Amino acid sequence: MQRRTVLITGSTSGIGLVIAKAFAKQGCNIIFNGLEANGVDIAQEVAAYYAIEYMFFPANMLQPAALREMVETAMSKFGVIDVLVNNAGIQHVSPIEDFPEDKWNDIIAINLTSAFHLTKAVWPEMKAQNFGRIINIASAHGLFASEFKSAYVAAKHGVVGFTKTAALEGAPFGITCNAICPGYVKTPLVEKQIGDQARVHNLPEDEVIKKVILAKQAIKEFVPVETIAELALFLASDIAATITGTAMPVDGGWSAQ
Ligand code: NAD
């Protein structure tokens, strides 16, 4: 894994940041991305701790030209991007009849279309070197629906479909593409939902976690973020060369029901 170059979108927070640290620990070069105001400091701190080469880009997933520029600039420094982790994502919860159209468009663009633009941008060099790993952070909502999450569920199902197509097209060229489908992981994205649900249901947060947030998981515990990061590392490794086109649930038994 050492010296591989890894681009992780949304890697200055939550799941993406822990994935970045896991690859950094292996000695990989990391291309950080995210919209956090202190993103550049976060990237610098991780890179200094693990003594790795890095770059940071606040490229917005809504702007395809910025994504292409990020890839081109990173490739001019590192030559090739060996591993792409499409992780950046947002959520909005609302019934369909009230769902704001701009939120729908943003969720599809950030959670789904950015994965297409970035995959397209890294593809020729991965193909030329006959090695590539694309890991898409989908969701249990890439396999199942929940009410009031229409855009998110549509986007994540789209990510799973895109993953399968990229797997077929990449197979002759040593490029694998897989989706990880987490249940609930305690990150800033979910912390906000806990507070919102506690207010709506008028319940203390610990009860909201068990009765509302984790209702669909058989194991009433958050999925540790490290579990997602370790699975991403495994999928990026040489030993995972024949695993492709999958959508792997890591969901405390949600998908067993
Ligand atoms: P998070 O809010 O902690 O991190 C999201 C990251 O995406 C941040 O770095 C943010 O800056 C970045 N981002 C958002 N919009 C962006 C944009 N327009 N351009 C560039 N970057 C942008 O959330 P998280 O929970 O770590 O989520 C990461 C991924 O995991 C998402 O795709 C999410 O859907 C998925 N996921 C999360 C959970 C969970 O329970 N937390 C479960 C399943 C799937």
C-alpha cells in the first residue's frame, strides 16, 4: 500500500477523515478534499503526524470543472491517482411534497454525479497502469428506502448502479469498483439528525438513538467509523483484486431483515 496515491472526497470530516488517516498510516500520499473552513489545517496535521506527502483542495462537488482541476493538479504532482474514494455527501429530510427542488439537485450532484466526474477524470491513468481502486461510500439507503429521504435514497441507489457499471468497464484493466453501504455512523452528519429527532419526538437523545435512529439496525449500536475505514483499506489492497461490483452492507444487521 505504501506510496499509493489516494484521493478521498469529503476527507476533512467524519468517515472521510478516518479513511484518510487509515491510508496515511499505511504511508500513502493523500489528496484531501472538503468544505470545512479549517480543512487545510486538518490535512496538514494528519500529514505531519503520519509523515506523508499530501495536497488539499476545497473543490466543490457541485462544480465539475473544479473536480477535473483537482485531479489534474494532483496528477501533476503524484503522476497517477491509484485509489479514489467518493465519500462527500449531504442529507436533507423532508416529505416529497415539501422537498425543496434545489436540495434535490444538490443531493444528486454531490452524492452521485461527482462520483461520475471524478471516476471519469482518474480513469485513463488507472487504465494505462492496469491498476485502480474506486471505492464509493454509498449507504444502507443505497439498498433500502426510508421515508422523507427521497433524494438521498435515489442518489445512493444511483451510486450502487454506477459502481456496478464501473466494475464491468474496469475489469479488463485491473480497475475494481465497489460500494460500501454503512448503517448509522456517528459523525457530524448524524449528530445533527440526533438533535433534530430529539426535538421532533420530544425524547432524550439516548432514547432517540435506540428508538428512532437505530430502529432499523438489529445491533442497536453505531457502526464504528474505523470499520468503514478498514474495509476501504482492504478493498484497496492487492488481495481484493477479484472483488468488484459489490455493494457491501456494514449496517448492524439492517439488511438481514
Ligand atoms: P460529514 O458531514 O461528517 O462529512 C461529509 C464531508 O463531505 C465533509 O467533509 C464535507 O465538507 C464534504 N462535502 C459536503 N458537501 C460537499 C461539496 N459540495 N463539495 C465538497 N465536499 C463536500 O458526513 P459523514 O457522515 O462522514 O458522511 C460521509 C459519507 O458517508 C456521505 O456520503 C454519507 O452519505 C455517507 N454515509 C454516512 C452515514 C452515517 O451514518 N454517518 C451512513 C451511511 C452513509
